[in-house]
Amino acid sequence: MDHSRIDVPALVSTGGYDYFLDASIEHCTLLHGDSRLTVGPWTHFTHDRDICGRDHGERASQDAVDWTGVHLGW
């Protein structure tokens, strides 16, 4: 991907247990402008709050994130 051609802000989200975590962080650092990175306590596929046998609480689920609010507040 040629990041130099991307000139609009991007919201990149990933999880601390996501196997794309490193790639998502690298992708976000290469973007220009007012891009944002959200890293939450989730994996790539699940929206559960219990990850790897550890309960991260009711606000840990991706479903608990107000993504519309994140976009509008940006």
C-alpha cells in the first residue's frame, strides 16, 4: 500500500490480542494527517469481554465502544 497517496484521516482499530496488532500500528504510523488508532482488549474475531481466560470487564467488548461517538468526536 502506498501510504503517501492517502490524504484523508483514517480510524484504525485493533485489539491487544489481535494477530494484526503490529500491522495495524505500523499502518497507522505511516498515515498522514489526523489519523487515530484505537487498541482495545479484544481479539480479531470476538466481541467477548473474556479473552484468554481473563475477564476484562463489561466495557472491554467492542460492542461497548460507541464507534459513532468516536467518529463524531474526532
